[in-house]
Amino acid sequence: MTRIGIILGSTRPNRNGSQVARWVLETASQRGDAEFELIDLRDHPLPHLDEPVAPMFGPSSNAHTRAWAERIAPFDGFVVVTPEYNGGVPGVLKNAFDHLFAEWTDKAVGFVSYGVNGGARAVVQLRTVCSTLGMADVGYQVTISVLTDFENHTTFTPRDHHAAALDKTLDQLIAWSTALAPLRTGTETTLMNS
């Protein structure tokens, strides 16, 4: 079965992202077309990129990067739950992407973002990063406003339109993750006309 990792892209104290990521996991887990698992960056503390050579040129000599690679490699696709900090991607999330290369390539990625403007600018940046890593970023995404979708700016209150957007994002993410599987296994597929 297709495996999707839900990456919680903030390690900040009192982060709102844990509520959003749990909502994504709980909602997604009700589906029967994939398995979902939370990947919290707090559980994978990576130093600022400290690799002696670019990850595209081979395995790391650092134990922390090898452990991160082993965590990411088994997944077929990802949902990235990201805040927007000062108009951009959290540094810890960008650093996590930068530590690897092959483990991201030929996998699909979707986004759930939150911030004053719904986190949209962070996702724009992440689409560029993910595309450069050889990932297929799905068009649908979920945007959550910290001004209107969090009660007292602290308690996430998902609405029907959030659930609908997440469902569309997951539909596309799972379809693309499945379609990309032959590229990850090195097998060839034949397209047949019906």
C-alpha cells in the first residue's frame, strides 16, 4: 500500500503546527487508499547543513543524516505541514530537505500551510525546492489562516472547506505517488490505450 509521510515542519515551542498535523493525520487515516504516518522534525534534530559534499553525490558520512535518510526513504509521498515565517519557509524545514536528495526524488508532495496569509508564500518557496529535488508537487493545497482559523490564535478549528481541500490534495497526492512508483523501483510500465 502507498505510504505517505506527514512532515510537521516546525520545531518552535508552542507551535500551532502540531494541531494541524494531527488533524491531517486523523482525517487522512480515515481513508483506505494509503497508510499515513507523522514525521515530526523535533524527533530528527539536524544541525545546520553540515555535509562535506552535496547529498546528490552519495551517502552521507554523518550518522544524523543517515538516520534522517532511513526515516524518509520508505515513503512514497509526503504532505508537508508548514507555517510561514516572515514570508518564507521555516529554516528547520528547508534544512531537512537540504540534507537529502535521492530519498526525495520521484515522489509526490502536497502542502498544508498556515500563517497570516494562510502560509501561501512558504508553499511557493517549497514548490521550487521540491521541484529541484525531483519531486512532483500537486496543485491542490490547504491554506489555514492563523487570524480566522485558530480560536484565540491558539486552537485550530478546521472548517468544512479545509476538509474538502485536504481531500482533494490527498486524492491527487496518492494518485501521483502511485503513478511515480515505477520510477522509484526502476521498472518500466507500458501505457495502454483503452
